[in-house]
Amino acid sequence: MTHPITEADVRHVAKLARLHLSDQQVQRFTEQLAHVLEYVAKMDELDVEGVEPMAHPLDLKNVLRDDREVPGIDPGVALSNAPQRDDPFFAVPKVIGDGPSA
Amino acid sequence: MRLECDGMALGCNSLIELRDAIATGKVSAVDAVRAYLDRIERYNKKLFAFREVYADSALARARQVDAGESRGRALAGVPVAIKDCMCSTEGTTACSSRMLANYRSPFTATAVQKLIDAGAIVLGRTNMDEFAMGSSTEHSAFGRTLNPWNTDCVPGGSSGGSAAAVAADLCAAALGSDTGGSIRQPAALCGVIGLKPTYGRVSRYGLVAFASSLDQIGPFARTIPDAALMLSVIAGHDPLDSTSAPGNMDAFDVEQPVQNLRIGIPAQYRSDANHPAVSAAWDEAIAVYQDAGAKIVEVELPHTEYGIPVYYIVATAEASSNLARYDGVHYGHRAQNPADLIDLYCKSRSEGFGDEVKRRIMLGTYALSSGYYDAYYNRALKVRRLIKQDFDNAFFQGRGCDAILCPSTPGPAFKFGEKMDDPLAMYLNDVYTVNSNLAGNASISLPGGFVEIDGKRLPLGVQLICPAFEEAKLLRIARMHEKATGYTQHRPPLDV
């Protein structure tokens, strides 16, 4: 159904997943993922025409709570694990600058 | 009948025995906590079942219980353990990952809070495969947990710390989480009971998400009545988890055998890949139910072999999405000196996650990426439906089985390192457990016997599977096996 996964695929996916991989990791992951995907291809043996996809085991739909105010998490508490903060905000490196690296 | 036992904490054979001893004043909660802390002190250094121990707060809680604070509650004074992926305001909720090594949760998971509200005393949190991804607990960023029966062997995973802690009697019971077998597989490999409740039975609020349509919290226990009690405490609808099922669990009597019992035996689980001792434990369990008057019927679960392929697409797809939140911004590990924001994300994630987590994020991202979504993810969801229909046919159509009886794992505990370089071999350990997660069934692994390997006994598990929300029946059927075999009374020699 699909071509075997290549090192180029792995590099592309790593970029999508925001992961830096070393050349050695790329090589190893390509082999390991190819092995797993080969096994996954077993699914192709089945005719699934007309089968409804099952994303979830429960038949719950549109679970809504009553529209009333309830206490939420305090901003100070929400920020308590922030690696860097500038209250009441999370702080990150400059976003607009000399152009993206990735 | 206690074989090769080195002495249980306070001589109690079960959580309920200990709970009653505390309630009647025979044992104080402080003594109970001290007895367990002593055992942890003695054994945990080597076994590494607990990743963090809360000695001071546990003793403080015990003093409150002895002062009468939790009198009459279901678990008053009972020392328990929680898995490292369950948020609590005590200590660090690290998911056994470098990513969350310093994370202090501002809230407590509902299941953990329910234990505390019932009077239980949390002794600490147990080691696990990082983000619950693994079947051996070798993927923890903090070190490996040893199997109390043979310390050259893995305890299973991902809830390996909880299973080992209960097996070695370092706590009266423990919580684990099961996404593809992460409670049942380590329970089987450590010779304890591991219950995966129906999806939605127990709130997932405060459970660090791995695969949201599969994750479920459940108990490890030494006896079926203990497991039933733990479940009744943690079960129930939770407004904080929109996928928790409506309604609560009705009280039930686990001692009541199921009448006109029909046990289904799936032909597809008779595999050459099964260790002969696993097949023998399965046959013995079949005989137990036959002797109890049950009707044994062959059932077909023709899509069994597609479970692993479906699971490793669905679970990794959901994981790749869930783990996108670890970006080094809001909490968790942040890399030093990033070039810019994107570099901050990439560096933080690359430094914070271990290889197995990266591998699964990669697989899931690939399965969801443009051009592959239909071939992998959507196809997997369709096959998932077929797997669910297999169970429905066995339970509700023609065959009308009350439960399906099968092995928990293809073999006993394996050696450290044996499957670390071959992810697929590791994944195949979950071949008999993943399908219950995909379908949303209630399942349990029971101690089913032993096999001697290298001069040491290793436990084996048998599994019972019931339809969704049939935990009461599941536990009553399991109790019949427990009473007939006495396997839950066996303890590891603990020559560590």
C-alpha cells in the first residue's frame, strides 16, 4: 500500500514531531520503524470496505457541563512549573528575529 | 498456605485483613506504615519498585488515622502505592521521564484522591516505563525495576514498579495504568492480580495521557476481594473527565459464584509462540471452571492477530498528539541556549524524551501524516471495529459467553536486555492484552501457576475478559479460580 519508510521520511517526520535526531538515530529508527511497519502492513490483508472507523470505545457524544462558573486554576499555580516566567505569562525566547532555524 | 514466604508485613495476607486489623485496633496505622516503610528500606534499594517514598507524610497521615480521622472508611490506614504517571501534589509526578523529572503537579488525580478520601495512605510512587511506553520497565529514565521472583528478570511493564511492589509486599495494593496491557502483563510476570477496568469506569483526570482512547487506571492486589475493594473505591463518574462513564459501581458480593457459567476459549490464542507452561496454566484454569460446573465453549476471535498492528498505530498516533504538549514552555524540561523558539521545542523534546518515546512519537506522527493517514490510522480504526465485533459475537451472539479465558502473556518474565534492541519483539509481549483496550472490555490477569527456569520459580498469568462494565461478574468468576487454586497466596522468596 505504501513504499518502505526511508531515511528521508524519518528526517521529515522528525521535523514534524519537533525532534532532533542524530544521523545514527535516523539510521536506527529507519530500520526499526521499517520492521514495525512491515508487521503493521498485516492490516492490508483485510477487506475493510464499509466498516465504520472506531475512534473510541464509548458511545458518548457532546459531553457538556452546566454553564456555570466554577473556580479554575490560579494563574500563579499554573505558572509554578514554568521553566521561565514573566508573571502572569510564560516566557519564551524571542519569536520574531533573524529567521527560523528549522 | 504460604510457600517460600519471608514474612508479610504484620502477618497480614491481604489488604482487607490489614484494614480490619487497623479498624479493630489490633494494629495501629502508624505500625502498619512503619512495617511497610521498613520493608521498603530493606528491599527497594535493589528492587527499585518505588521511585519516590513519602515516609514523613505517610506517618503523619497514619497518626491522623489513629486519632480516628478516617474511622469507618473503606481503606482507613491501608498503605498503598501509586504509579508515577498519576498526578499528586506530593513529590514529583515524573512519569519516569527526564522530561518531567522536576514536575510538581498542582492537582491530584481523581483516582488517587479517592484512595486518600477513603483513608488510604500513599507510601510513594512506583517506577514505570517512561510515559507508560514499554513492557519491561527498562525504559524508565531513573533505573530498572527487578522482578522479585528472579532479579535477573524484568517485572514486565509499563506498571512494573507497582507489580513488583505488591509482589514483594512493599504495599498492601497499588494503582497502575493499562493502555495495551500495562497492568495485566506485569501482574502476570510478578504473580499478582492486575485488573484493567472497562474504559471509562475510572476517571483519567490527572493520569498523564499516553493514548486517550485506551488508557485506564486499575488496581494491583494480592487477592480478588482486595482488588474488588480497590476498584469500588476508585470507580465512578467524574465531571473532570468527560470520557468517564456515567453512573457508579453497584455493590456486589465477590464470594458469590456465577451460576450457569459459560467460559469461552478462543481458538486463536492457541499459538506455537506460547511457552508450554503458559499453555499448561491455561489448561489448568479451564479444568478449574469445568470442575466448578461451567460450560466450556470454543469461541472465534478471528481478528486477534491484527491487534498488535492496530494497537501500535492507534496508540502511537494518540501519543504523538498527547506528547506534543511537552514543548519546554509551560512545564517540564527546557533546553539551555536555544537559537529560537522552534529550536527550544526541538532541543527540549530531544533531551527530555528517551528513545522508546521518540520512536513511538515518530511512528504516530508518520501514521497521521499527509498521504499515510488513510493507509495507517484510518485503516487501523476500521480493524479496531472488527476486533470489537469479534468480542461482541463471543459475548452476545450465539455463543453467549460470560467471560473469555486465555493467557495473559505468551511467556513468563524474560531477562533484562533480551528485547531492548528489537522493539517489535517487545511489542509482541502484549499480543493477548491489547485487544481488550481496543474494544474497551473489562479484563483481569490472575496468578495461574509457576514454571521453574534456571532453578527459580517464575509466575504465570491467566486472563479473564468480560464485556464492558461487567467487572462484578469478572471478579466473581476470578474469585472461583483463586479459591480453587490458591495461587494468589504464593510469595516470592526475596533473596535480594
